[in-house]
Amino acid sequence: MNHDDLPKWSARAAAWAQDYHATLRDRPVRPDVTPGSIREALPAEAPETAEPMDDIFADFERIVPGAMTHWQHPRFFAYFPSNASPASMLAEQLANSIAALCMLWQTSPAATEIEERMVQWLRAGLGLPEGFSGTIHDTATTATLSAVLTMRERALDWHGLAEGLSGQPVLRIYASAQTHSSVDKAVRLAGIGQENLVKISTRDDLSMAPEALAKAIAEDRAAGLVPAGVIFCAGGTSVGAFDDIAACLPVAQDEGLYTHVDAAWAGSAMICAEFRPLWAGAEACDSIVFNPHKWLGVQFDCSVQFLRDPAPQIRTLGLRPDYLETLESSDITDFNEWTVPLGRRFRALKLWFVLRAYGLKGLRERLRNHVAWVAELAERVAAIPGLEIVTSPRLALFSFAHRDGDAATEALIQKVNADGRVYLTQTRHEGRFVIRMTAGSFDCTREDVMMVETVLRELLG
């Protein structure tokens, strides 16, 4: 295949994509496959000679779609959504065609400056104050790791970068038990250690207790340990918990600790002013991460980190050898210095397309619909005999369970997902096995959301 063949096959791929999305509702959300079956459908070795594109595309159609869990399915209610709006898909096609390595301004002037502007657009759209800048990472895991590394070096006065952690004081990071496992991973990878991630007890509403945070910090200081930072939860993955950031932030600030907000899922909802009280106080934190790829229709991967002052993170992560110098100017932004990888994709292009193609008003309408439909569904599920709501809706997420206990709940979710019309996932809440329900697919309708009630009632008889 060469460039002359590309128009034909790009058109073929676009036509396939249109048909794929048009027929998603007719497909089961998850495939009925067994482990290893797809691998066995592929030859054991790569071909020595080129094969016709007709054969390659035919094999794609034969093997791949029927063996995929369909994340763009309008009845995908598992995990959190990972949206791909048509405008985002188009932008990704263009970015893939340009295929730039956006590590420096000079390697990608347009990508760098569009990224700067898109962060500014989103900052204003989420109601954050002027002064925040930021960058686009691949995922919230990378953004949180970047924040934790900054916490580490700030607490060590940047000695860790050159000297290593051996002989340095023991650092402590604080978070609630509702934070995502990416926080645990960041603390591990930063060399701080899992045992030094202090999970703070929560109130009845699952928010971090400020008095418990203050007590933990005081006890650590008395023991000769060094508090380094606090990570707040704004929309926890398990059941949608929110920390009372405004109540806890003064504790962290009085102790001089760096603060990071994990709003990977719920941050998108803050384009709607009525939801912003849920993360009140975030605007005064040092770092915030949210994923437009979860709920704003922007293709994975696209995770935005806002920084009140980028200098500490750049000092932590930046490295500029001679071969990465820009000789023409020193007054530029090189975003590789804001994150872990050197190589970066042109992620800002899809943000630019999506924000223009749908507008903040159109995106707000979608999010508000999802929240309203999930609230309605929760009431309907509560009315199904044998079921009960365990955690009430937080934005577009709630959990429920069978009244007969964990075994009955587990059996129910297995039946639901085997049925194929909807896809739900599970979690544990206060030791109890529960089913999570979250809506957010870009193309889902009220009827799609209410299909959960239909399936539950049919399966429960």
C-alpha cells in the first residue's frame, strides 16, 4: 500500500465507521468469545511478502469487530465512558496523517500553541480562575504521577533528582480511601512507597475528614516523617465520592503541602455551573486533572492537568540536553518538560475540533441529560422488588445491589452482561458487592438508559 492507495482505503474505513456506529445498538455490548480464540485466528508468524489490502481489510472485518467490547455503544454503562465523537474521530485522522512528534515547540509549533489555547478554553469553561496554565497528558495516571513526583521533589528541596532517595527522609502522601488506584501507583512509582500513602478516614458522605487529615499530619511530623502532599478526590471511580476540598484545603495549606485534585471523570461536569459546588476549593489547589476523553466526546487519550504554577513541575520533570535546545528563542513552551514522556501526540487538535463542533452549550446539554436520566433510573431501580440503591446518584453514577446478598448480586450482574443489551460493572462498597451504573456515552438516549430497568425486571422475573 502506498500514498496513492490511501484515498480509496480511507474512504472505505470511513464508510465502515459510519456503518459501525449506526448499528451499535444491534450488537451485544460485550463479545461472546473465549480467551485465546482471537489469537488463534491469526497466523503464528508475520508474512514475508506484502499481502493485498483487500485481504487485510476483509480479515479485519471478519475478526475484530465481533471480538471487541464496544466502548462507543450507547448502552455501555460500565467503568466510565471513553467517548469518541465524530468531530474527534476526524481530528484524530488528521493528526495521524500529520504524524508529528510534539515534544518541542520547534518540532510542532501549531500543536504546542493550540494546546496552550485549548487549556485556556477549558480553564474558562470549567470556571477556574485566571492564572492556571496546564498541559495535556495521555491519562490521569500520568498527570497524577507528575503531581506526586513534584510533591516528592518539593518536599526534598529537589535533592531527590540528583542524589536519589537513599538516605532521604521518609515522605508521606495523604488521600482518602475513595481515590483511584492511580494514586497508589503514582506513590509506588515515585519511590515513596505504598506504606507511605496515608488513607484518611471519611465522613458519612464519603468525604475526607479534615480533622483526621490534620491529626495524621501532626502524628507523622512528631514521628520524624515528612508530609509532602495531599490528593483530593472529586468524583471517585467506585461510587462517585467527593472530598470536601474547601474544608480540607486549609489544613494542607497551613502545613505547606502541595495539593492535587483527581477529577478524572467528574471534572467534565464542571462545564455546568450548577455542579461546581461539588468540587468547591479545587480552584485554590496546586494541580487538577480531568479527562475530556471520559465525558466530553474527545477521543482517548486526552487528560488535561491544570497547574497554578507550572514551575515546580517543570523543575521536577524538565530535562533539556543540547540536542533538545531551540536555538531561535528561549521564550517558548516545550511541553515535554511538563510531563514524563519526551514524545507526545498532537492531542490538542481533537479538543479544538470538539469544542468548536458542539460548543460548550451542546456539551452541557448532553451532560445534564445524562445526570437527569441516571437520577430517574435510580428511582426506577429502587422500585424493582429485590433490589435496593446502595449509593445514591452522584452526577451520573449510582450503585445498587440485590437484597439477598453478595452472591445474588454477583449472579445478577453476570446475567445482565451475558444478556448483552447493556453492560454494567461491579465494585465493593464498605465490604459489600454492588453493581455500578454510570451513563455518559456520547450518543446514548433516555431510552438507552432506561433499558437497564427493562433488563433487570426481565431477568429478575
